[in-house]
Amino acid sequence: MAGEIEHEAELTREEAATYFEEVAAGLRSEESFTVVLGDIEVDVDPAETVEFEVELEDSEDEREFEIELEWERGDEELEIDAEE
């Protein structure tokens, strides 16, 4: 699958922290793990080394904080499950 899946939601700080903790646990597992993007579940299998980028944008109206992980793609395909 080539392309992009994006999901936006309004969460409490606690809910956002829990989501990051689940992703962190998946990264530490050294195996593939599932990321939930709304009603879509995606199995990801990051490489041992990832490119890590943090960005903070500040405008008059809002601030945006982004965390991005990037790695070389292997031969495996992404497993995507969408609830219907």
C-alpha cells in the first residue's frame, strides 16, 4: 500500500499521553505493533533505527507540535483493518 492515512481527533491530555505510551510500548517490543487511527487499525513494523523529527509551530492563533518517525520501507505490506 502506498499512500497516506491521516486521522485527527480531539483528545484530553491524558488520552493523548495514553496513545503515545501505547506507541512507545510498541516501539520497545521489537516486533510489529498495531496503531489505531480512528476506525482504522494499521500494523507497523519499524526498522531498528528510525529518523526522528520534532516540530513546533507557533502562530498568533495556535501552536502545533508534531512528532514524526521515518524509516526505510522493507518488503512487507502494511496490514490495514477498517471497521465497517
